[in-house]
Amino acid sequence: MSDFKYKPNELFCENVKVRAIAEAVGTPCYIYSSQSLVSQFLKLKKAFAAINPLICFAMKANDNLAVVKTLVKQGAGCDIVSGGELKKALAVETDPQKIVYASVGKTEKEIEESLNAGILLFNVESLPELEEIERIAVKLGKKAKAALRINPDVKAATHDRITTGTLQKKFGIDLTTAHKILKNKEKYTQVDVVGIHMHIGSQITSKKPFITAIKKVAVFIEELKADGIALEYFDIGGGFGIVYNEEDPFCVQDFADSIIPVLKKTGLKIIMEPGRFICGNAGILVTQALYIKDNGVKKFLIVDSGMNDLVRPSMYDAYHEIIPLRKMSWKKEKMDIVGPICESGDYFAKDRPVYAAVKKGDFLAIMSAGAYGHVMSSNYNSRTRCAEVLVKGNKYYVVRERETYADLVRGQVVPDFIK
Ligand code: PLP
């Protein structure tokens, strides 16, 4: 995480002392580096320059407007999965012709909104969905373009809950069904089926599953061509992994070098949908130590952020490095680092060697929290969702305010019969 560094004993994000932000904004808070976001986007763009793909940032990883706008300004499009993400993508002036929309459960309202916005592609996940888009497009008198999301039935070497490209999962359309749909595609008067989409999972650190799946789909595209079915787009999805702990880094240049010849051969315009790769290492969650508790068997470091702020460890057993904002050099001892939520699953680390000198009031950074962090946060235990901060150079900006207690009761009503 090159934009988060000790200089020499204090953690900085770019040129801002992280502790200064924590003291001013309060904790917990997410902090993102603008430079990291841009450099990850450019790394991908450069690696694939030979085919100039449309890079649609997967907003599900981080939908903060300032984060999305940072990438849109660099030329990114958006991969969306809901009407809410569409609204946000448009709010930061994403070119609708750079918006692609995947989701197994698009509603009539969401389809209408996307048709009215004039998005580039619906990544269609089933035959009934395609028919629904056609019906709504006819009703509105709008034309739509669609890509079929293929489920290539390839296992990605990642956590089961973020594997999406096998037939045990709800995503996409199997090859046989896809072929049938494409053979009949002329029957849709308002929807032009012009592409193939795939996304096999997330946090995949080996290029192998991508290569296997892309090659399999490329063969399918050749078969379609042989049947006279012409397409325009091949959207290869996202899923490129990042380093959380000791994983081998995913080398995009190496992946690009291996796959560009296959992609070029399809003759199609390539789209990709990276989320985590762009923003995962560009963000941290800052928290403060509240108590240290020793029950004779275990020690617990209790902090002021919880699974409602960052659910990845509880949900996926995910590893996040945790470091003090002010470097400590004393001996380490093993502790669980836990939040205040009333769930045993509310932890950030188990039996983790922690600086024994850590004490109440110390600030800690939970690293690599820029993707699937704040977006997955909740109000569980009636906790307010935390603030988000964007750093650029030697300045920082609060890009989402911490929620207040008023936000917690907004929209709730106690009916008269109970009063
Ligand atoms: N595209 C689709 C369809 C997805 O479902 C996802 C995430 O699961 C992504 C892109 C982004 O994945 P990642 O953040 O791993 O790049």
C-alpha cells in the first residue's frame, strides 16, 4: 500500500498524517488515497493499452461519489448492479455509454431507469430477464443493447462466497442456453444482443482461472461466429486480486500479456469491470483502542469499530493487516482484535500478535479496507455509519459525513395504536 507509509514513525496517507485526520474527524473513519486510486486505474489501462478496453469501475466495491468521480475523471465507466448505483454513476457525470449493468434481479423500475438513461449494455443473467427488458423497451419505445452473462463453469481459486462462475451459483447463463438465445436473438425487436459477458469471482490472485474461463468463452464466440452470429462486445468482468496478507501479487501486466492475443482474436471491443483491484489497497479503516481485556485464557483488544463498519473478517474470514498509527517497537503478544457488537463474529483479527504496548486511546489502521468496506457497512446495533475521507497530496476532504442519531430514526414511525 505505497500511499500509506510511516514517515518515519507516524503513518501518513500521501502527505497527510493519518492521526491528524483521526483526531479531527473522529473514529472509526475510512481514509482513501486519491493517488492510489488513480495509479491502480492507470496500471490496468497501461497493461491493456494494446486493446484499449473500456474499464468500468465496479461500484459495488466502493460507491462513494468522490471515489467514483476520481476514476470517471480518468476515463473510467461504471459497472452497476442497482438503480441506486445508476443514480450515483449519473450523479458524477459518468457517460451513460460507459455504464454496464449486471444483476440477477433487475426490477422493472431499474430497467426503466436504465433505458431512460441510455446505458451501454444490460449484462443479462437469464432468459426471463431478457424478455422482461424487451417488454419494457417496447412499452417505452426505447432501444437497448444487451450482453449475455455466460456462466463458464470455471472454479476460481477464491472464497466460496465470492465465486460466481460455476453452475452451482445463481449467476449468468450456461453455454447451451446462451447459444439457443443467441440463435433466436433476431426475435427481439427492441433489444439488440450484441455481447458476451462473464465474471467468475472476486479476489482471484492467479491468472489461471481467468485464462481458462476467457479461453472457454472465446471458443464459444468462435462457434457463434461460425453460426453467423455477430457480436460487438466481450466483457471479461473483474475479480483481479490484491495483497491483503502474503498472497502473491496479481501482476496485471503478466495477465495482460498472456490474454491480449486471445482477446484480440475475438475481434470484439473488450470491457472489464475491476473493483477491488482499483480501490482495495487505496483505503484504510482507522479505529481507536477502547479497552484491553484479559480473561486468563485470552487477551482481547476492543476497538471502536465493529463488523457493522467492516464486515469482511466476519463474513469471509478475511485477513486485514492492522498497524498502529504511531509505530511501536515493543514486544508483541497475541490478542483477538474485536469490536463492540453483540456477536462473537465481530472481530477483525484472531490470535494476532499485537504490540503489547498498545493502550486505550491508541489509533490503529485496518489496512486494505478500500473495497467492500464502507459499502457493506450497516446500522446494526444502532450504530451510525462512519465518515469517509479522501486524501489528495497534503490535503484531506470529508467525502461522507458520519451519520448522526437523527439518521438512525429517519423514516421510522411508531403507530398511534402503540402510543
Ligand atoms: N463485475 C461483476 C458482475 C461482479 O459481480 C463483481 C463483484 O463481484 C465485479 C465485477 C467486481 O469484482 P472485483 O471487485 O473483484 O473486481
